[in-house]
Amino acid sequence: MKIINAGSLAHGRFEGASDGPASISMILDESQPGGGPRLHRHPYDETWLVQEGHLRFQVGDRQGEAGPGDIVLAPPHVPHKFTNQGPERSRVICIHASPTIIGEFLEQTRHQ
């Protein structure tokens, strides 16, 4: 058994290959209203578990709203992003189905 203190993770990132060993990686995202990652994709599934806040997710051509306790799924190679709709900070666990985080950004700057 290995216990990792969330405060010890650089930028809230856990990579199974280096921090584990584990077959997954995670990002513990905290975003202010209007914040969130810009459009990107991965060669593997990504799953989000919303802990706090209200977010608008875009996965491919689809958009949807998610709140605390909701789970959102994105298949491999499909562009996606999310935006904190406010009014307070959001907290999301981003689970990457890979022992390393691999991503390709598709936007140069964050559009809202």
C-alpha cells in the first residue's frame, strides 16, 4: 500500500508511472469561474468526477452541464474541455486511463 498526500503532488498531477506504480494518472483540478483547460485530446479515455462547482463540458460536438457527484466520460482521441460556470471555485478529479499523461492541445489560448 502506498498513500500519497495530495499536497505533495506537483501542480495536482499524479502520474501512475512515476508516482505509483499505477495504471492510471490523475489531475486534481481547481479552477476559478471562467477557468478550465483549453481544448485538447488524449490517445486514451478520460473520466471526470466533479467534486465542487458547476461546469460546462464539451466532448466532441456535444456539450453538457455537470455538478457535484456527476461523472463525465470522454473516449480516446475526441477533443474536449470544461469551463467552470461559477460563481465559486470548482474541484474536479480528472482520471486518465494511462500511467503517463499524454495530451495534444488544439487551442493556442483559452476561449470561453
